[in-house]
Amino acid sequence: MSPNGTNGEASVGSDGPRLKGKATPETITVGCIAMVVKDGKPRRAEILSIRDTKSGKQFYCNFDNFNKRLDEWVPVARIDFESEVEWPNPDKDKQKDGKAKKTTTVSKKSQPSKKAQKKVAKREQSVASEGQTPHPWTEFVDSQNLKTAKTEDLDDKANASLEIGGTPGVGPDEMELDEDEIPANVAKKERAPSFSREEEIEKLRTSGSMTQNPAEISRIRNISKVEFGRYVLFPWYFSPYPEAFGQEDCIFICEFCLSYFGSLTSFKRHRQKCTLLHPPGNEIYRDEYVSFFEIDGRRQRTWCRNLCLLSKMFLDHKTLYYDVDPFLFYVMTSRDAHGYHLIGYFSKEKESTDGYNVACILTLPQYQRKGYGRLLIQFSYELSKIEGKLGSPEKPLSDLGLLSYRQYWSENIIDLLFGYSEREEKCTIEGIAQALAMTTQDVEHTLQAMKMQVYHKGEHKIVLPEKLIQQREKSRAKQKRLIDAHRIQWKPPVFTASNRTWGW
């Protein structure tokens, strides 16, 4: 497979010709393009950041024509200083400076009044604080980006982070629910760069758990390596752990209580004292493969915040503020003699104005491509069936999330239509939606993407091509695990107004 991907793929040094010359570890700067060893081969890479760690100087590299997820911190030894480096283009910087000078020239007539200046000053302070590295509890970035990736563009490592991206897509057709348009709230921020916490809270309450934050796109990954249980994980994205953890070569996370430590000694001392062997919630499902726990963000704030920090390392582009009170977390685990080991989870708003049954969904990388992501999706719909509601994941879906959800939707719709066909019964989009607890919009978009909805003799009809039936039979033969709905011990929880809202 190609290492390229639609999410962050770029050709470094495409801004024009550059000066070339020799460099040393001391003289190389941010913006330089050098030959860096990756997977045993030297590749062109742009230096995006430089930091000093306990093991020495490290360089954050964006590799030519590689997905943004494959950016990484590299030591000095992996940079080929025998080859010439391409220095940053000074002409481009001068142009930027010239534009900045023009924009700063303001006539006296256009200057705002003193009252307006005071108001602007307050807004500027909040905007400035938004661009700084946040306190570990100020924000978690919770989900995914806006672009749709085709299955042939996903590389092996890009598939290794989210199970919701590991399932092969059903086709290159894009669904209407995953548009590349800029959200209205982002466009407003660009026109008037102001920030109001009250407005953001209102947006979170009315439009879902997550809000777009374009600044996160350019955030540089701050954690290089994580030891989690018996696995070593390599994060993809920035996660707002305390700033001191960015200086560590590896951080250690307890796989049961999710506490994090910068040194092995501290971690070992914690493990001797930690008595938690499973997520701190109610076990609502168990079979021979997995168990599900329901955790209230209001009752287990620290654990849920730690879960958000962990998941942010493998999710991008969405911001969830530190208050986890309005959310329920459904955590999937595997069992052995040592305890319950975290596989993945999805979060859900206690009261969603848009009827979303999933706010964020993640499978940890070590359990990728094993069918666990499909179990998470199926479990979310089984809960919607018990509630008697039609459910849908929070929009916009990520490129990887769209592939997996469309796969789940198409498989279930095909199975249902095949049953209707055998019984020679007629069906409607509304009937499919009610039977599968899906929204009519998701059903209709899936039918259109699969080319199963046609217009014939003046009316819309649903067709089931033989090719899709054969593909479904092959995938059913490989499918190992399913959720047994009869094993779910759960009733829809009822919350007071204070329990389902933010606690600040």
C-alpha cells in the first residue's frame, strides 16, 4: 500500500526553489528539509519543531508524501548531515512580514473608541490564551477530521490506530453527511476572532459534545512513546498532558486506573499500591470474549478525564472541554487472570439534542483490525433499540469513522433486505430505520452510496444487487464476534438537570 493518505498528505518543499547547503545538529533550524531515515530508507522530511529531551535533541519531521499521522520525533542519528539540506525560503518570510506591516497601518479615523478598545482587549486575551498550550484539564481533543479517505489510500500504520478506520470501505463514493465544507462556527471565528466561554458552552449543549478547533490541526505531537500494560504505543497526535511529560522519552500509563507517570520508578511504586482491576463502573454486558462497563462522567471524573487524555493521542481535530459530567462512557474490556484490560470505548451524551447515540468512539491500536470496532458500533445501536430511539453517530464523521460506519450500515441493511426478499415482503426506508434503530438519513445515504436506490417507472425503488449479496456472504464467513443482545443488563438511566449538564 502507498504510505500516502488524504489526511495531512503533502509534498514538503512545494513552496518554490530553496537554497541548499550543509548543516550540523546545531545549525539546522525549523523549516529545513533534510534526508531522514524512516523504515531503513532515507526520505525527504521537513523539520517542524526541535526540542531537548533527557536523551538528547530531537526533531519533529513531516515526511514527503506521507500521511500526517506518520510524522514523528527523530533523534540526531537518523538525520543524514552528509547530504545537503534545503534551507527555508527567506523571500516567503519577507512577503509575510510585508503583509503584516500593511495590515498594522491604521488611520486615526478608523481607530475604535476607548470603550470598544476595552472590549477588544478582553477578547484578545481570551483568543491569545486559546493558542497557548493548555493546562492538562482545560481541553481534550476528542475526535476526528472532516475529510473522507478512500480505502486504497490508507496505509498499514494509519489503520493501526482506530478500529473504526480498519474496516475496509465499501466503495469510493462519498456520503452527503461528510462534506468538506467549513463549519459555520469556524467561518465566524475567522471573520471575527473572538472567543466566549459562555457561547462555547452553549454550542456544546446544543450541537453535541465536540466543537471544531482549527488550531489543533497544526499541533505537534508532544508524547513520543507510551507504555500501556504489556504494550508499547506510539501516539499519532498532540494530547494535552502536562508540559513536563513532553520532555520524557516514554511515559507510563496504568492500564486500570489510567494514571500517568513520567518515570518508571514512580510507575512501579504506583502499581504496588493500585488495587483497581476493572473500569470503575457497572458491568452491563459479558460474554466469553468481552465485557462492557457503563461509567458516569460525573461520578468518575478523574478516570474519565484520564481516558480522554489517552484517547486524544489517537484522535484529531475535535475539542472536548475538561468537564466530563454530561457524558456516559461505555468501555469494552477483555478478561484474564490479571484483570479487565481496556480495548476501546465510546462516549455518549446523557441528553443529546440531535439524537446522537455516539459522541466519540475509539479502539486502541493494539486491538486494531480484529473486529472490536464493529462490536462498539453494534453495542451503541443495541442500546438505542432498548431506549426505543433512532441513533446516529455525531457528525461530521472522520474519514476512518465513515468507512467503518458505512460498512456496518451496509451489512445490516443488506441482511435485512435479504430477509424481506426471501419473504417477498415490501419495505420502506422508514421501516428499515425502525428495524435497525438507524436514522432515515443514514439509511438513505447508505443506499445511495451503495447504488441500491434507483428511480424506475416514476418511483423510487430499493434493489439488492447479486454482487453485494456475494460480498456479504464472504464477510459473514470471516465475522467471528457479535453482541448477544439478550446478555445486555441495562435500563436507560434517568438524570436530573444538574446531572446531565456542565458542572462549572
